Amino acid sequence: MADKKPGIDQTLIRDLANILNETDLTEIEVEQEDLRIRVSRAGTPQYVSAPVPAMTAPIQTAAAAAQAAAPESARTSKNAVTAPMVGTAYLSSAPGSRPFVEAGATVKEGQTILIIEAMKTMNQIPAPRSGRVVEILVEDGAPVEYGEALIIIE
């Protein structure tokens, strides 16, 4: 570790590690200007010694997800609003309150459509264009990855 870069924010790395623990993600990556930080969880012996059937389930799930995403990729790539950061998505301003948008609703460009909490900060995500909300692809309180499709607006 003698090549440690000066100016790395140790607090940021700890915050990212805390996000991993809070959301059960295995990896998180943040890029700002010329700085790129990736924090990942190392496998523990309990995961290495897991029975074979448990190891095949994620592979089947990943394959099924890839098959399901393939026909939708053309539709979602053009009309999907994607996550600009890693965090937790919230569909309303507070638990129990009405969601910002619902499927079938008409939105205007700049209107808040959801919130992503990242590093204890609530980030309002605006609609990039006016249109009709066709589908909401994320559940309230679900962790989201950078670039993940969240809402489809046509």
C-alpha cells in the first residue's frame, strides 16, 4: 500500500462501506471528475462453503434476468429514466405519503419523479422530459445501481 494516492477521502470510503452494509450490496463504485473509488465486499468463508444448489440459484436468476431484459432493452433504452447514482430509491417524500408519480400519470420536464438517498443525502430525481409514465420499474425503498432503469416515460 505504499502507492496510496494522496487526497483520497477516507470518510467517503467509510461512507461507501456503510452503504454496502446497509443495502446488502456486494460492490459500489463512485466516480467524480478524475477520482474513481470502488468498494467491494470480500467473500467470507460461509459463502465459499455454501452448498452447490445455493450457488446455482444466482446463476439461474441472472440468466432469467438477462432473458427478460433482452426484449425490453430497445424499449427501455430510449424511454427509461436511469439512476444517476447508487443509493436507495423512494417513490414518495415520506413513508405513507402519496408517491410522486404513478403509472399512467402525465409528468412535466423537471418534475420530481422519485428520490434517491445516497450517503445520507436525499437527491430529488427530475423527469428528463414531459410525457406519460408507462411503468415504474423500481419498488419503494429498493437499492438501485448507477444506470439502472427506474421509470419509463413515453
